[in-house]
Amino acid sequence: MISWEYVVLLVIIGLITYVRKALDLLGSIFMIIMGVIIIFAAGVNWLLLIFLFLILGVAFTRYKHHYKKEIGIYEGTRTIKNVVSNGIVAFVMAAFGNYAGFIGSIATATADTMASEIGVATTPRLITNLKKVPPGTDGGISVLGTFAGIMGAGLIGLAAYILGVYPDLVKTMEIAIIAGTVGCFVDSILGAVLESKYLTNEHVNLLATMAGALIGNIMVW
């Protein structure tokens, strides 16, 4: 039985994200549509895990935002492209009740976001040759960013257990941390090798979350 109050709450949150300029209008609408379907298909708790990713993304985007604006990498209002590239894999996994792929994809998106938003505080190195590159360079990684990414993936795993997405704490944490970290590095490798030449940032994010979902499923086979 659907608790319609959660659907109403979802619409309210969608409006808030639009008014606060966290998402543009189409992004907010698409988020609401995906959320409603997830509520029907998998349950409110699965949707709350996606909200955690959204909250972390919005919060850490503000980290050193003045500095990010100065160097031209600040990402203010996200668009429907961001919603699709980061959330469509998790949406499909939730629609089919695939907890491992769901956790793996969200952990990847969270790890990548936190690694990018926090790692900008230090000088990164290109993942393919470890040469120093300017902050914001596609494929750049740092110790601080990697640590932040792992912590973000771990938060998703812990939340997934608390919310009852999967009842085994150890397995849930393993899926989130391993799949999220591997997916995050896939994002960096694709960014260094293919982004700006053949792929957009949205393509890279989509492929990375697919990799996270795949790793999550492999871990429970």
C-alpha cells in the first residue's frame, strides 16, 4: 500500500531543489518522476538512499565554493543531464529490486561527487601517469579526494543497512565501498582518456555508475 504522504513529500522536495537552484526545472521534474516510480516499485527506504546522495552532493558542492568559482569549476545548478547520468542506473536497479546494483551505483555516484568536490582543495595527479595537473582536470585524483570518496561510499553502505535496503551490514558495506571506489576510479580513468575527446562528463558519470552496479552484482553472484 502506497503512503501518499511520501509522494507529496517528494513533490515538495522537488520544488525545494528547484527554488534553491540545486536542480533546474526539468531536473527537478525528472527526479520527482523517478522517485514516485521507486516508491511504487521498491519502497520509500530505497528512495531515501538516493536523497542521501543528493543531500551530500548539494552540501559538498558548497565546500570551498568561492575557490571553485575562481578557478571556474564550480557546479551550481545541476540539470536534467546530471540527474539522468548519476541516477538512471540506480533507478533501473531499484525498479527491478536489484539491491547490489542499486547500492553499487549510488555508492559510485556519491564517491565520485565527494572525491571531486573535496579533492579540489589539493593539487591532483592525473590517474594515467601521476603527473600533477590543475584542480578540476578530468581524470585528476588526490589522496584527500580518494579518502573522501571512500568515506562517501561507506556512508551509503551504512545508510543502506540502516534503511533496510539489505539486512547484512558487512556485505552491504563491502558492496558500497568496493563497488563505489572501483566505480569512482573508472570515472577518473574514462575522464583522463576519453572525456572532452569522445565523451561528455555526463557520459562518463553514466558509465561509472554502470560499472559500480556491475561490480556490486558480481560481488553477490
